[in-house]
Amino acid sequence: MISEFHVGERYTNDEIRFALNVENLGGIRPSVDASKHLNHLVILTTAEQYQRNLSENPYHDRIENNVLIYTAQGRIGDQEITGRNKRIIEQYSSPIPFYCFSNEGRQTYIFLGLLELLRHYQEYQIDKKNTLRKVWVFEFYIHNEIGVVPIQHAKDLISAIFKDSRQKRDLDKEEREVVSFEAPYNTFEKTSYEREEIRSHLLQINPYRFESLVRDVVERSGFKNVAVTPPSQDGGIDVNAYVDDSNYFFSKTHVQFQVKRWRHSVGSVEINNFRGALNTTAKGVFITTSHFTKAAIQESEHVVKPCISLMDGFKFSKLIMDTGISLSKYF
């Protein structure tokens, strides 16, 4: 019987099942005691190279900057925080070990480390029946700095991790809270479906091609001298542009853009870093395919710091619709 898990090592489904006393199937596998209290939880994701039909599922699990973006259980229709989905949010109030494994195919899983739930929020996605639906998305930080996790001491480990991590990351209420796309909107509203359909395509574009798309959208919106910064020279600035002379109030204003083709939400740290990278005379615009936390929005509007304009995935999709740009050439 396995008594400890090593980050980066492979395990079979049965080894995980029996060592952690969880069920044989499912991506969310809780282990509970006789009183139904949660002992620990197993989260199973799939490495991107082993996921089938990636082009048909732009919302697939993704790991970005050591953050796992994980859509809740339920492939059809609106999702709810019930059942196994509800078990996940118990970690907010109690240091419960969450083990993360990545499916490498043929019932083989690599141990990625222990997970820390950063936030969960609701967004809209298009399901397999081509219907707009409400889903819940979880963002976890993958703690792989501890290479060996003894099952018997996992709770002590996660308690120590949380104490240290939550101090460093300053995960207050505002940083946990994500401001969703322009809600509420009717799931039958045509423009809402079209905007989400565009966003789903944006998630599939190569990040560098995405910067080129932003350049073209900005140029089509009336800016001049629009250019993508070479990756080796960007310093946190992805696109530079200037306001057209026809705009008498802001003529020749330098505008700098940071562009993130992310699934995980943008926090206040990213806004602060972007502000620090801006030219002293430039206006800043942050564009993402995802969302902004409440703390990020508050930081962007800070009363004594230069204001940063924010554009989330839903707003950017609307701008693409307005400019009439076709996405096909960016794939």
C-alpha cells in the first residue's frame, strides 16, 4: 500500500483509489469519514496533450502559471454548487488536503502536488449541445514545492502551506471575488451567445497570434502607429498605439496594452505590475480573455495612482464583433 506520493511520479488508478480511499471514477473524488466529514479530496485533470478534441472544447482544464483552472462537474445544462462540487469549497474554512493528479493516458496519473483553492466563480460557456449555460469555475494553486507528501501527515502539511501562502498572496475577500461578465443576461439572447462563441475561439488562439489580433482590433478601432512589441523586448507591454489626430482632446496620446489570453482571472498583482511597466506618459489598457477580481478592479481605479482601463473577455468579444474582424486568419 502506498503511504506517500512523490511529485512528478506516475501512479495507477487503483493505487490512488486504495491509498486514499476514494471512488474508482470521476474527476472529483472525496474521501469522507463515518460522519460524512471530508478527510481529503482527489482532483483529476488531464494533461493538454492527452485531451481529445481540444478544438471542440475550448474550456478544457488548463494550467497557467501553476494555477489549475477547473470547470465543475456537469457537462450539460447549468451547473450548481451541490454534491461533489460543494465539497471543494469546504477548503476555504478548513485545511483539507486536495491531491492533484494529471491523467497521462491508459489509467496512468502523474502526481502534480497539493492544491490550494484560490477562488471559484460563475461564468457562461457553450455546452456540447451548443447551448449557452452557466458553469462554475475553480482556480487552484498547485503546491509542488513539497516533493513528497506522506498521506498520514498531509493535513499538517496543507495547514503549514496555507498559513504561509495566504500571508504572501494576500488572499482577502476582494482578491477571491471575481467580477463576472456583464450579468445577468438571458441565455436565449442572440448577442450574448455570439459573444461567448467568439470568446471560446479566442481561448484557442496561440498567445502570440492573440497579440496580433489585439493589434488589428486596436488599429480597426481608429488608433495609429499600432505595433506589437517583440517578446524579448516587451517588458510587460505587448502592444503600443497612439490616438488619432482627429480626436482633438486626446490627439497623439500614447496608449500601451498588456494582453493575456488566460483562462484564470487577473488579480491586483498583475494590474500593479502592468502599471509599473507603463511609460510615464502612457495610458494603460489591460485586455484578457478571462475575468478580473474585485481587487484588480479596485486597484485599476486607485485614487492616487494612474488609472488602468480593463477589458475582460466578454467586452473584448463585443469589440471584435463591432470591428467585423474575422478570427480565421489567427489560427
